[in-house]
Amino acid sequence: MGRSVKQTDRDEFLVIRPASSPCMQHELQADGTPSVDPEQARDVARWRKAERERLIKARLLLPEPVRMKQAATIAARLGQIVATSGIAAPAVSVYWPMRGEPDLRAWMHALFESGVRVALPVATALAQPLVFREWYPGTRLARGLWNIPHPADGKLIVPNVVIAPVVGFDLQGYRLGYGGGFFDRTLAQMNPKPLTIGVGYPEAELRTIFPQPHDIPMDWVVTGSGTLYAHMKRG
């Protein structure tokens, strides 16, 4: 797949993405836009659905102490990345955990105490980009789509660091989510692009998610056993 991998001093892995799509699933049309064979797209969708169900089931079977330990490791790694990102005034979007996702709420409190602005994503409607509302300890929460808590009254902010939970991921930095396309749709319209970090368990690693033209790779993917760096050109 044309990938170079090297281990760093901090037991992190630098994974350099090849210039072209790792699975070569599409060719460019005359106007330069990618086209995807409809049958192939349906096959990928079916495969992703099956993998999503398998990975979520496996995640829910992880013992709670294992999840807590890995969440602490992830939080420490995230702290390193944000601190060395060069972003002068970080505004970090985290997430409210569900369905066995790593629970980073303690880290959200630590970020706030350190003076960092913290936000939670809000899904306002299907097929629409997310918005981000500021969060702080004691924030009144409301329930949104799929009953996910979000700040009821928080100010709308534009984060420059976006942390997204992954159901699965590959070594190119592509993220398998829940299938709604919220994060990809949101990142596609954010300018300037935020630093993007996917988080999940090491068992969520896949050889490839068969990325499609709308998929946007993460800058980093952090797991409970280490950190993966996915290189991409930033505009």
C-alpha cells in the first residue's frame, strides 16, 4: 500500500499516507471530481454496516476497568498533542460518551480548569453539519438526536481542535463512524480546518475502511495502547 511506518521514542507510530487513495476505489471524471461505481459503493456500505455492528458489540464487551484505563491513556496522549500543536488558544470539541466509547469527561474538566475552551458537538438535524456549543462544569444539558446530551445554553463556538470517537479506523487515518456522515460533512465545510483527532480502542483497527470520496482522514488517531499519526496535507 506504499505506507512507511516508523516507531518513535514515545512508542508512537508515524504512518505516512500515500498520495493516492489507498484502495484506488475511484477514478477522476473529466472535471477532476471523483466518481464511484454505484454497485461498489453499495458493497462498501454493506461491509461497513457489518463491521460497525461487530466492532460496537466487541467494544461493549470490554470490561469497565479496561475501558477506564484506556481512556486515561487516551486523555494523556490527547493532552500531549494539544500542548504541542502550536495552537495558541485551543478551543477543543470533545464528545459525550455513548455505547462504550472512551469516557473523556474527566479530561474535559481538566481542560476547563487549565483555561481551555471546551465544546460538545450538537447534531441539529439529519444530513446537516454539526454545530458546537461551549461546555463547562455544571452546564445545563439537553438531549439531542439519539438522546445524546449537549449543552442546552452554551455559546456557539468554532473549535480549532475536534476530537471524534471512532467505531473503527485504519492506518491511513480514516475513521469508521456510525454512518450518519456528521463529522465528515462538518469538517468539509470548516475553514480553516481544525486539528482532527480520532479516539478509540486498539481493537478497532482495520486494514482499511475502504475510504470513499467524502471520507476525511483524521490528523491523528489515538488509542488506549498508543498513538497513530496520519499525515495529510492541510489547506
